[in-house]
Amino acid sequence: MRPQPAAGIGMGHNLTGAPLCPGHCVSAWWPAAGPVRPRRRAPWSAGRRRPAGALPAAGTGPARSGDTTFNLTNNAQFSIMVKFFSQNRSWVWPDANNHWTLSDNGRHAFTLTCQDGEKICFGGSYTADDQTYWGVGFKGDKGCQGCCLTCGNNVSHSWNLTAAPSNTCAHCNDGSCQCGFGTPDGLCASHGGNNPSLGCSQQP
């Protein structure tokens, strides 16, 4: 079992998420820390109500409900903390103060209840400082390519999260060579994307 900075969660959960509003969110049922191993089945749905006074999403009527499933497999060295972020409203799954942990190399399915048509991206990191991250990062503020899904009817995709070297370089589509601590996709996120057909190295 990998070292894990926070609690885990199992497979196949239906999740409604919570608003991204630090200081005003209801804490999740599970603890924020502890050596809890992800469970593979759970019969309940983890939902979060919008707090009183919060503004509804843009629109003149109630949004149509949809769902989307992120299938994540951790093949990195350590446990990965993950969250999911709406790109159309201030909303995060499970909520602003909690996360899920991928602490083994099994495939974990996160089925999110969402608004039909909204864009959702996953973000993960070993630690909250995002020194090594996947997708949009643990705070949801990184650029990414191919880490998002559009909420609809039975939408799903799978990702294999692998470790990047402590310092790596990537050739980006704008012709630049970006080096740093992260994944090639993350390093090239603001440079037209990663071009894996070409390599580059850091000059001494």
C-alpha cells in the first residue's frame, strides 16, 4: 500500500459535489486524514447541498441533470489526492475542504452528478502544493489538455496516472522546450500542448 496523505474512497460512487466556497461548505462525511484504504463498493450516494444564500448557476430555469464518469488508475509512486472541478460554475467534487485518494493501482470510477453540458476537469497531486500534479492540479488552477469531460448521459473516459521524473523537459507545439517538475502535458499546457514526437533537453 502506498503512503497516503489523506483518506481514500472506493469505486463506483455517484457524487453530486459541493460549491467551491472555502469557509462556507459542509464537510464531507469521511475524515480528511487517516490510513483508510479505498473501499470498492458503497451503497450510498455522497451529495452536498448548496449553502443558503449561494447564487444558482447561470440560466433562466433549472439546469438539466446529467452524469459523467472519470476512471482513474494510479500507476505513480505515491498516493494521489484527486478532486474534480467545474469550468462553468464555482463547483467542486467532493467539496472545497475534502478530496479522494488513489492509494492503490486499481481502476477507480468516479461518477459525478452534474449539469448537462458543463465542462468538468480532474486534478490531482501527491501533496496540496501541486509540485507534481495531474490534470488541472489539486487546486484546479493548472492548464491541461485531455483532462476534462462534458457532462451528459453516461459520458466516461479513463486515465492512467503515471509518475513524471523529478525534472523533465517537453517539446511543445509552439516550438519551445519547457523543463520543470511536472508532466509533459502540464509543462506545455500554455504552449500549445505537448508534442511527444520531438524531444528536448535542458541546456547547462
